[in-house]
Amino acid sequence: MALSYSETRKKLDQITAEMLGLIRKYDLDAASPFDVIEVARTKISDQNDYIRFLELSLEGRIYGEYGDALQKQIDEEAKAQQAKPLN
């Protein structure tokens, strides 16, 4: 299943919104991105919310990397198009 860049951004926005809801609900305030999972493990009391937090973290990473790769491809195609000589 290939997603367009705009579909990928939309999915990332949905993931971010849901993640922000959990961050606010449990007042997750990690000092460093490396501490996020430990803080979540400590503060999220509902196991289902903790599992969802981990899922969202993974989904965000996957969609983020996919979006970056798509953007790179779009940029390279645009450069190639500009480099073509006009007839």
C-alpha cells in the first residue's frame, strides 16, 4: 500500500493529536526524548493507554520515516525535472 505525501502527513497529524491527548492526560514531561518511554511507563496507569502510547510512538516513527523518504523522492524528481533541457 503506497500512500501519498499528503495522506502520510494526515496520518501523522492524527497520530500526533492522539499522542498529545495521552501526554496531557498523564502529564508526561520527559526532560529528554530518550526518557519518554520511562516517564510513560511510570506515569501511565492504564495498561491499555500505555500500550496505545507505545503503538503511537512506533506508528509515528514509521510514518515519519516514510514521509521523509517521500519528500526526498519528490525533491529529487523536481531537481531532475529542472535539469532537463528545454526543446
